[in-house]
Amino acid sequence: MTGLRYVYAVCRPFGAPLQTQLTGVAGAPPRRLVHHGLVAVFSEVPASDFAEEPLRARLEDPDWLTATARAHQGVVDALTVVTTPLPLRPGTVFRDDSGVRTMIEEREDVLNRTLDRLEGRVEWGVQVYAETGVEQDAGPGENERQAAEQFAGRLHAELSGYAEDSRINPPENAAPSDESETFGRPVLNAAYLVPRIRCEEFVEAVDRAKGVAPGIRVELTGPWAAYSFVEDEYE
């Protein structure tokens, strides 16, 4: 192999095959490198795009970034179906197999500790939006805005009961709503680390909250690999 190693995630060994036609970044199929009882899932990518200098230039191309991010996410999503991955940041590239092995050796303790914590768990995202007319800071919509925030607070408390951990993210980090012209920034943008055995209850709780209060929209995304619960331990 002569290309660079683009690593999507680290996980424990797993027997289930990935999708036959699955392709990753640069159209390359994902492969496995086993070292010290851990598996790095990677694709071979061309140095002409992913070496330090050309990658810096590529980062200025929004179309390339979007395509790369989708391919990265596609592999991580496929891994989430068959195992518990510890996802790495998009654009994590090593020169060769030796570089990947060195990364595993240097971070072995934290990789194993994080995988222990994430095992059998997935991430769900929940956003609560108020109609744009009721999310102003002052004026006739103030009471409605406060009501939306109170609703979001109650929902967050309920959903946290099904989760082992949660993160409240800045509103501007939320994905755009399908009704962005009617609903503005979310009053709640949260991620939840939920055991797989409690996912059905979690989703049912979110579904019950939809349509309960006028002027409020509740959105659910996931299940995802636990990106929001990796960074603190992995960095």
C-alpha cells in the first residue's frame, strides 16, 4: 500500500462484516488494522489530496469538504450498526500503518477507557424550536419564549433520565430545521448518550413531546456514534 491512512474510528475487534459496497473517503473501501487488541478502521487515500499541504488547500473547497464529511460519516454510521466505534475527527490521516500503530500505542489507555464507557450506547440529538415570533428577547412574545424555554427544560430533564450522560450545545451548532423560515434558533440543542436497551423508551418520550405545545417544534436525530461524548476523554 502506498497511500496515506485516513482513519475513521477505533473500535474493539468485531466479526460482523461491513456493507459489501461500502466506500469511504476518496471512494476507497474501509479496511481494518488490528493492533494491541484494538481495530483502526481506515481507507487508503492519495497523498496528492491528503498530505499536509494539499489537504490545507482542500479545506478551502466547500464542495470537497461536504463530500469528504459525508463519506466519513457513512463509514462511521456503518460501524455503529455492527459495533461501538470511537469516531475520530474527519481528516485524521497517518503516513502509513506504522503511524496508525503508534497512535494506538500512545493512546491505548484512553482509547480503551473511552470504548468501555461507550460500549452498548449511542448518541441521540434533540432540538426544541420556538416559532420565530416567540423567541425574541423582549416584547409581546416574551411570555411565550419563556414558556418554550420551560418546556425545553422539562423535556431535557425527562430525557436525561433515560441517558447516562448529556450535553447541551450552543444553539448555532444545531442543524438547520426543515421549517427554518418559521422556526429560528433552538431553545434546546442537546445530545444524549443512551444505552441501546433504553433507546425505544427514549424515542417514545421524544415522540410524546411532539405537538404537545403550540408554537414549539421538537426534532430528533440519530442514533449516531457518540461524537459528543468522546472529545473530553480522547483529547
